[in-house]
Amino acid sequence: MKPTPGAEPQREMLSLVTARVRDAYVRKPFYVDGALDLVAVCRQLSERGLTHALVKDTAASDGAERLGIFTTTDLRDALLRPEPPAALPVRECARFDIVAVQADADLFEALWLMVRHRVHRLLVKDGEQVLGVLGQLDLVSFVANHSHIIGAQIDDAAGVDDLAAAAARVDDLVRLLHGSGIRVERVMRLVSELNTRIFARLWSLVAPPELIAHSCLLTMGSEGRGEQILRTDQDNALLLADGYEFAGLAEVAARFNAALVQLGWPPCPGDIMLTNTLWRQPLAAFRETLRGWVHGSDPEGPMHLAIFFDAAAKAGDAALLAAAREHLDRVLSGADTFLARFAAAADQFQEPGSWLTRLAGRMSPGRDEQPLDLKKLGTFPIVHGVRALSLKYGVRAPGTIDRLAALVAAGRLDEGLARDVGDALHLLIGIRLTHQLRQRERGEAPGNEVRPSELSTLEREPLHDALAIVKRFRLFLRQHFRFDTL
């Protein structure tokens, strides 16, 4: 459903009127002593990537402790003074008339204070406790673009708790954008970017720089394709440079996966995680693993290959992933029979009897009502079918929609069918997201099954058309890969 004209400005104004100061991104306080010289202060600001510091000092008049603020604007003015910066204590350049606001005050009040006092930063307090500093840019960004605040919070995270707070904001952003009628593909793209930053920041917090430089952290499955919106589970792996060894690797892997659970990514039921030695290997060993998945007898080989094919580099040396992909191209050369068996998985789930007819009519709830699994019947046949075609024709685009475009450009897929399949995928993801958000509101774990009677007419009729397109795509796959000969 398209947003109504003016809906976005109205949403932004609603955020400004109803939100509290604590809802915006309040930067943690960084203190310096008033006796510290400007060069030392600027050095500390540079090391931390900050543009301001809170100055603790003792007032000369009565000996009471006072709190001021020093910013890059104050530095500009200080450079015009005759004294060299190294001889200037920061107390002489800081401003001690800080304007403060309570954390539970309306965000509109914070904006009003900034305008009235002509300041760009407010001291945020909870009672008498200093929580931090609210900057004008962060205030405006909260109103105009909530994702900017989340990104800043991720980059500034000093620990897992900080990242968990940022991840929770991503969920809030998803509810806001999806509820405002923003197209689901745009929501996916934004969430994928924010999640990428979360993974990279978390890895930098748990892994030493040496390990990061000699490895490549991967996310796989829907996260790797950039198609995961709500955090349903984690699929991750680590490729190591050949010849490199790190004694504490198992401990780092355990901390990483445990931290992801804390951030809201449940453990993978299939153990596709760094804690599993299968998914943390040197490149040479992993090359042999790939060969075994294609030419070996492991029944889980095709599934593991499908998961890896969706891998995306999140941190470290991306050349390791590129080398593994090039090896996979060579392994798959001439493996037509394997690819046909691989593609057949897209056709493994059978539809409930008369599901199209039931979906087209107006349903009433009943104990014998059979739910529809939107993943098994809808998104999986599309994603896996396109994945199989991409493997066969050497397409290395990261997401399903980009893969469809590449297959069309290569003359391997009809443009009309590709467009319909892409539209069906987005619609299915959107309906599933709506359903999962409702489940979360009820305190339930998000799932893929939906009862036709729970769908509105505006959901049921497009879903009927989308699943018909999936059925047509599955027929194309049967003919293209000749499933009847398997």
C-alpha cells in the first residue's frame, strides 16, 4: 500500500511532538580536566573521533566544581589568541553556561532550547545525573532519518550492550517504516546496511586486529542476500588465510555467537555458526569441503552449498571469499546432474489441496483450516530456484532481485517472468513481515505460517496472484532442469 501524500512529513512531526529526549541519540559524556592544555585535549578528541568534551573544573570564586563544554568552535576562537595552544588550559576556552535538558522532556522542548539559546548542543540529565550530550545534528536526524542515529550508535558502541540497544532500534525502525507504507525492498536494503555495520562492529569488539586481518567474516542465507528484515536466526562463517593460526579462535567464535544471541539473533538450528569447526576453516581446507559438497555423498552437501552461495563478506579480507567462489566455479564446471538435483529442492514442498481456491474465497476461521507456510510455498521456491539458475550460469550477484536481473541480461530467463517473480517475492516478504510483526506484538516468536482467514482482502487477493506466479516459476524450473529425468 502506497503512503498517502504528506504522510512522511506528518510522521516526522509526530516523532518530534511525541518522542522524548532519551529516545534520540544522546552521546555518552567524555570528560577532561580544566587544567589540561588545548593540545592534549585535542589529541584525546582526535583519538576518540569526538568534536566536544565536557570540562570539569573548580571555580576560582567559590571553589565549587563546575561543568563546562569545549567544542571545535571554541578551538577556532582559541587559535586567535596570542598564547600558544600548548600553554592554554582548556578552562580558559571552555564555556560554563551549558544549557541542560531533562531526558524525559519532549524532543520539541530540546529543539526550542537550542533555538532560544542559540546553541548546538544540550547537556542531557536524568535528575542530577549527567547522561550525555544531545547534538543538533542528532536531534534533526532523529526527526528526518532515524537510521542515521542507529548508524552513529553502532559506530560508537563500546560493548555488546551498546550494540544491543542499536539492534533494538533497528526493530523499531522496521515497524515505523513498514507501518508507514514504505516499500519492503527499501526496508530490506536499509536493514541490511545497518546489520552489516552491527556485524562488523561486533567482530571488531571480540576479535583481535591480527585475526581480523587474516580472515573473512561471512554472513549467509537471507542475511547474506540482504533479504532478512527481522532477526530470525544466525548463519555465519569464517574463512582463514592459509598458514595463519590463532590459538584462541574457538573462544573468540564462542563469544561472537553468544553476543549475536544477546543482540537478538537466535542460534542457528542447523549449527551454521562460527562455533562449528565446519564453518571456520582455512581457505585450502574449505576448497576441499566445497568439492565434497558437490561430488561427495554427504546428504547435507547441497544444503550447505546453498547456504554458502549466499555468503557476503562483513569484515576482514574479502579476497578470501572471492577465492572460494572462483574455486566453486571450477568445481561446478560440467556438474549438470548435481545442479539438477540441487534445483529440485525448489519443488519439494507440496501445496495443501485446493489452496488457491480457498485463498481466492472469503475464509472463515475453523479448526480444520490449513495454514499456509509463506516460506515453503512462496519465498523458498523463488530464492532457491533463482539460486540454482545462478549457480548454473555463473551469476554472482548477492541478492535474488539482482540475480534475476543478471539472468535476464545473460539471456537465461524471460524478462516478463523475472519481473513477475521479483514482484511476487517482494509481496510475499511484505505479507510475512506484517504477520511476523503482529506475532511479536502478541509476544509470540515470528513464524512463516499464516491462516487465510487472518488475511484481509487487500492481502489475500495479491497473495493468491503471487503464489500462482510461484507455481508458474516452479513449472519453468521443472522443464529447465528436467526434473522428470532425475
